[in-house]
Amino acid sequence: MTGIRRVAFFGSPAFALPVLDALHAAFEVVLVVSQPDKPVGRGLKLTPPPVAARATELGLPLAQPTKLRGNAEFQAQLRASGAEVAVTCAYGKLLPQSLLDVLPYGFLNTHTSLLPAYRGAAPIQWALIEGETVTGTTIMQTDVGMDTGDILLQRELEIQPEWSALELSASLSQQAAELAVQAVRERPANAQVAKPRTGHPCPLLTKEDGFVRWDDPAQRIVDRYRGSQLGRRPQLSWAGSGSSWTD
């Protein structure tokens, strides 16, 4: 059986750049798919996501569909690209079944936890807030659920005690790049390993999630601070009101 050579990549933020770069070095990336450009800054200048900007820099074909569900034109574009498999990393949208069925080997998703633990949108932040000392990266076969697909690969990463969500994110980004390349290389012969579909949910952080709980032990307060460096900044709170906690 010959290996996969042609890959599509779905991603948007800077976190996904090492994954795109690694796939570009190892395979032929025939299509990059990213979120549409958005207004940024005081001048509301229309700005591409980091992945879209990198694709342009590398001269790779780029698509930025405004919707995926019912988008026959985009499905035809993906099929015409000749990709054998797609890799997703922080793309930002759930994929409909009609899209998942387009490519011979489907979609492989990178997730920054050891699934089924920390399933959801903010696994890096919640792992730190909950005081975990080990996390990792999972590569799964994407289905229509939220991180419910069958697991193909996993690798642990020890969380250093001085790391905030920023440092942990950088390390997991590099780990995801390595595992994504391995997963694509092994996919034709890789048997999927079904895992229990229960685990610790990790939704996006709310403003209240960033509030310091002064009744918590000192380490719990520190962990909440570490985990809140991405998304909601930690807040000081008295009698239900919050004020900013600056470094």
C-alpha cells in the first residue's frame, strides 16, 4: 500500500502554524482552508487569520469559505484538489458529515488533551486550572461530534510547574505538528481505536471562570491564574464584583 502524499489543511490561529509548516515539509499540501478575514484593531482593517497569511506566503492554494454546511461549491473544490486526507488544527468550525465524506481517508483532527479527558474548546486552560501535571495531544478520526471521533494516536506532555497557558500552548503546538505528520504517514494502515465517549468537559472560559476564589487553597489560585493566560484574564473579586489582576 502506497503512502499518502496529498494533504489538505484546515486551521486558523497562530497555534496551527507549526502543524501547517510540518505538513508542508513532509507532504504536498494541495489546499489550505481557513476562516474568512476579519476586521482587526481600532481601524477595523480586514486581516487574514495567521494560517491564511502563511498559506499565501508559501504560495499554497487557499480557501476561506463563510460556511461549510450545504456548500456544494466548496465540497467540489476540496474534491478537485486531489487531497487524500485533511488535517484540522484549531480551524474553528464543526464539519458536516457531507464534508467529512469527501476525501478517501477523511479528516484527522489534532486535539490538545489526552481524550476523552478535556473534551471541548479550551483543554489547555482547563488542564491548568484543574491542576493537571500531565496533558498531551490526541489525533482522532473526525466525526460530526465535538471531539468524539475514534483515537488514532496520543502522546503525553509533562506540564512544567512554571508554565502558564501560553507556554503550554507553545509546547502542545509543536507536539501536534509532530503527531500530525506521523498520523498522516500511518493512516492507510492505522486501525482506529474506539475510546469511551465520556470525559471532563472544557468549554470556553467565561468571565466568572477568571475570578479568583479566595477560599481556594493557594495552589488552586495559582493554577487558575496559569490557566487564564489564554482567554479570560484572572480577576480579583469581592462580593461578586471583579477588578483586573495585573501582572
